[in-house]
Amino acid sequence: MSSIALAEELRQRRDWQAAYDAYAALPDRTGAVIEGRAESAWWLGLMGESIRLYAEAHRLHVELGDGEAAVRTAVLLSIHTRLVGEPAQSAGWVSRANRLLEDLPESAAHGYPLYLGTAGLTGSDLDAAYASAKRLQDLGTRYDDATLVALGVFFEGRIRIKQARVAEGLALLDEAMLAALSDELSPLWTGAIYCGLMDACNELRDLRRATEWTEATRRWTEPLPLASLFPGVCRVHRAQVLQSKGDWAGAEAEALGACEDMVGIDVFAVADAYYEVGEVRRVRGDLAGAEQAYRQAHDHGRDPQPGIALLRLAEGRCADAVASVAAAIAGSGGSRLERAPLYAAQAEIALAHGDLELAERSAAEVGQTAALFESAGLAAEGHRCTGAVQLAGGRVMEALASLRMAFNEWTRLEVPYEAARTRMLLARAYAACGDVDAADREDAAARACFERLGVLAPETRGTAPAGLTAREVEVIRLLASGKSNREISEVLVLSPKTVARHLSNIFAKTGSATRTAATAYAYDNGLMGRTTHP
């Protein structure tokens, strides 16, 4: 067997280190040899070297007049430069690929730049994206390219979901994923389809499908180097699955591993991994650790919402939480499905802030989105939000019905933490209607679940001292910073009478007779973020 044939065989077997070494040892420096070495370097996580080699291979393909190979390398360079956080270079390579195609007769090569264009259209023009997806399938069928067919089916599925034709869309995504895992496609495109499928599962909160496909993909990635793209991406998704099951330690370990493995390989995966770390830490009550992780997610390009708004709520900074989630919703350019978690967070925050009308509107948006997109996970969230609003409004019997539906759905989906959170609301609803025994049962079951999961009950996590409410914490902080009653009322948009009532409650709860004593209490008990006076 010749040296070049051996290198090709090693590449086909996906023995990337051996293939890399074999290509490096070849005396020939043809475009095909350099491209083989570039692919091997990419799978070894050597992103900078891979991009340099692909660019060299592209130059040689152009010089030799091999237009299809030049287009192929330009598309790969567009993908890889985007992953490492170079969007301008990525756009430049797309433009070059499309310009090269102008001089080529139609072939399968025309499909790959189309893949990049279709991805962009799914967020802006679904009709154009659908036409592009069908074009991908047509090119794949006519030129016997299984990858283009699978990519077209994948995009058609994503588009159908965005059009609220969810059952049809999920069936298409499952079909594309089966093709991807059957070894009909190159591993790059298998991974791309998996990532898109998991995005859809997360938007729909389809936890069972996410669990199944993540496990299947984990097995597929086992032979790949750990410090390469798709094992790291799979770790992020596995962290999300583990979190839904209540395995906080496992979820954090997977996410932190992805943060470490993906540096310099995929900036988006790093950002998502840090956000997942923040979510785990927030739920476990490590608020400082959550803050740090959310900031790192933001530094890597991800908006850390709704987690950061819920963190502010957990810290007792209710007004900040209200402003944070409102700004996130106003600035969101995503679809209705993508905005649903923001509205769920807004419902929870608005209730804590005492804005029942806003909470009701937000809960209704979550429920309507769940119904439109046939999402069991969102339906559970919507029922819980609605039940919490009904309970706060004194509609206890309606609340019991909504909360029971939410609990049943969370239980069916095997999401124990969310089921326990719902049980805490059920306990309050039963207590409100006088069924003390039922209230005690729900409360005990919820607390047993929290203990088993190793987390604090939500109402005890980050609880302010002396039983101060979130609003009272805001008032005492402003008082301690030297604000007058009038200034406090202006900052919090409250009437002076309401501020006076809050201060009366604060003095009674903290045992303070004067504003000076209340200020000292705020600092001594860490309500100002430090325990020493300025």
C-alpha cells in the first residue's frame, strides 16, 4: 500500500492522530494531501493549524483550476472561522465560495454554500428557508450526495417546527439524525445535524427526545478525541439532560469539562457550557458562583438570560430582576418559542414583585406558546406559572387544578426538581383552602425531594434575614445607602405611604428603633453585599 493510500485509509477509519502523522510525512504537497492533514488536525482540536492548512489547500485548488475542491474548502473555512469567533472571515469565505460557483456547472458543490445560506434564513424568512431546504434535497438526490439530502431534511424539520407543525418537524429531524448516525455522512455533517436537533429539543423542552439522542451521540463520539468539537458539544447537552434529572454534580462536571475542552475550538459551545454552570449553581444556592459563570458566558458571546434575572431575584434584588428580564424580552430577536423561557421567568419575577397583572400576561404567553408548539415541557411550565398567578390572586381552586396538571406533567417527564417546586405551590394552595393534611403531605414530599437532590427548598435559598420580603430588602438597602423616604419612593416608583409601611415592617422585623439601627442591621447581615460600613 502506498503512503498516500495508507493516509487515506487512516482518515476513512477516523484514526485522526495516525492520519495526521501519515499526511505530514508525505513528500507531496498537493491540495488533497494538505486538505487531508487539515481535516485530521481539526478533529485533533488543532483549530489554528487546521484553518491555516485549509487555506493553503484552497489556494492550491484555485491555482490548479479545481473549482469544486476550492468551493469545498471555502465552505469549511467559513464554518471553522465562525466557530473560533471570526465572523468577518467566515462571511468572506462564504462570499468566495459563491463567487467560485458562478463559473461552475451545477453539481453537488452548489449545495454546500446553500447549507450556510439556509441556516441564516431559518431565523428571518421561513418561506425562503423552506425553498432552500428542498433545493438541498433535490441537489443531493440528483447528484447522489447523501449529505445534502440529510441536511435538506434536517432544515425542513427545523422550519416545520418554527411554523408550529411540530409533529411533522420532529419526524423529519429524527429521519435526518438516523441518516447522520448511520455512517452515510462525514462526521462533520453528522455533528452539525445533532447540534441542530438538540437546539430544537431545548426550545421545545422535549426532554425525552433530548435524552435519547444525546446518549446515541455520546456513543458515536466515543472514538473521537475528547478535545475536538463534537465530544465537547455533546458534553454540554449531556449537562442539560443531567440537570433536568436532578444530577447537579454530574451536570456541573460535564459543563466545566466542556468549558475546558472547547477553548479555541468552539466559542459558542464554551458560552453555552458556562451558562449551564451558572444554571446549576443558581439552583444549588451558590449565587456568587452562578454570577461568575453567567459573566463568563456573556464574555464568550451568550446572553445569560433568563438565568441572570432569576439570580437577581434569588439575591433579593427584585427591582433589578424586573428590569433585567424586561430588557431581555424587549431585545430578544428570537422566535416565539425561543422567548417562552423569558416569559416564564418574567411571570415568576413579577409575582415576587407584586405585579399580578404582568405575571398573568406572561403566564398566558407561556401557556399559549406551549399549546401552539405542542410542547409538554412548556405546557408544564405554563400550568405552573398560571397556577402561581391564580394562587396569588386568591383563585385557589383554579390554582389547584393548574398546579396539579403541572405536577403530573413534570412527573411524567421525569424532572424531579421542577415537580418538587410545583409541590411547594400545591402545599400553599391546599393550605389556603383549609386542607391542612394535604398541604402537609405536599410540603413533606417536596422537601424530601429537595433533600434527596441535595438542594435547598426554593423559599429558603437566599432567604433574607428576619423574614424580610424581596421588596423590603430593596427598601432597607436604599435606606442604608442614605436615601430619604421621598428618594426611596422615586427610585422604586412607590407612593410615600407605601414606603412608610415597608419601613414600619422593616423596623418591626429587624428590631430597629431608628434608621441608623436599620442601616447597621443591613450591613451586619450582609444585605449590602458586605458586612462593614462605608
